[in-house]
Amino acid sequence: MMETRRSLPRLSVRAGVSLPGHRLLPEEVPVALSYNGSTHAVMMATPADLTDFARGFTLTEGIATPDEIQSIEAVATDKGIDLQIWLTEDAAQRQARRRRSMAGPVGCGLCGIDSLEEAARIPPRLPPGSFTMTPHEVRAAIAGLEQHQPLHDATRAAHCAAFWSEGCIRAAREDVGRHNALDKLIGALAGNAAQGALILTCRTSIDMVQKAAIAGFPVLIAVSAPTAAAVDLAAAAGLTLIALARPDSFEIFTHPTRIPPEESADVA
């Protein structure tokens, strides 16, 4: 498969002084998602973890369930990468009907959506469950995130989505696109999202909350602020939304019961 980064020449200008040199930059290539031989969408993505991407995209876009995905193959071409996804007959028929109704260009985020109702769709409400995190665990999860971003460390131009469970980050995926990074992570988890928290390095918009809720994450932690619509959707979906998270602080916007307060130390 293709490299995820490339060194390119650049001229650095600092304090009026120009210095030639090189900088590592992330690769961004066209990635087609084809179902049963027919192209559904083309996304610009980092050429890594593409099987995870195909699986996660298929699940979060409501195209098929995990059991309806028969096979995934990444085929390199001279123009990009074709992810050839084969679905069961029932799922393929649903996907074909949806493809015929798609309108407008396909891009990052709300992929090919042709109605206001679909753009603002509320996922099935998450069950209360038993998953909780202490404030200390939230802070530790954010602090540990920097150890799982090699592409960002090399290029300063990639997003990361990570999965925290049982005291540490269990999985992480990076991409130049924030939605792509999340789809890759969801595809890699194979249905274990309900057992932990999602951590994002990007802002939290309504479409990111939709994907997180569909995947079954009970808690979403983001380093940036959410949009007001994202908070509304998280509240309706039963998702605990934490944002503006730092190693020493964070803000809870919805369903705070999953983050029980730490007991205050007794003061003599």
C-alpha cells in the first residue's frame, strides 16, 4: 500500500531569514468505496488502515451491519485506491436504492445526504449501561493520547480517534480527515465500543456525534469545543459528551452521571 507521509522541500522564513529544508507531510489520496462492484462514494483519505475504514464507513453510514459484510479488498490503481466491499444480497439491494437517491457531491462528513431529515437524524438512544469513568480517568485518557499519534507527530496535519477502556488507550487510528479517523477506529473495534470511551483530537460536530452514537460509544471526549447542535444530539442520543478536555481539566455537557465526582479529601 502507499506511504502515509512524504518529505517535500520548503523554504522556512523566520525573523526575516529564509532557510531551505524539507518537511514531512501526510499523504492524501482518493479512496473509492465500492459495493458489489458499484462505486458509492470517493473520499480523500490517508492510505492506511483502509480495511478498518471500509468497515467503519459501512456501519456508521447505515449501509450494512457487520454480519452483512462478506469481504473487503483494497485495490491500488494509478489514480488512487478502490475499496471493494461485498455485501449480502439484502444489504446490496438497500445500498443500491440509497445510491440512486444520493444527491450532490460526496465529501467529508454528511456523505451524500439528500434530505434535511437525514442530516439531523437522531440515532437510537444508547442504553444507560454500566460504563463509567472517574474524572481522574478522563484526564489520564487525554494525557495518554499524545503517545498514539505518530502521523501527527511527524506532520502536524492529522486527526486521531482513540478508544479508551480498562485504564488505557486500547486502539487509535489517524487520518487527514477527522471523519475518516473515526470510521477507521469504529471499523477496528468490531463492536466493542460500548465497553469504553471515544477520544477525538478534533471539534465535535453533529455528524461526529451521530457516528459515535451509532457505533455505541457511551462517552465521547474531545479536545475542542462542540457545536450547540452536537450537544443537543448527544443529549437526545443518551451520549455523555465531554469537550475542551485537557490533562488537568474538562467540561461535561450531557449525561454527567457516567462521570461520578471524585470524593473530596477530608480536611482535618
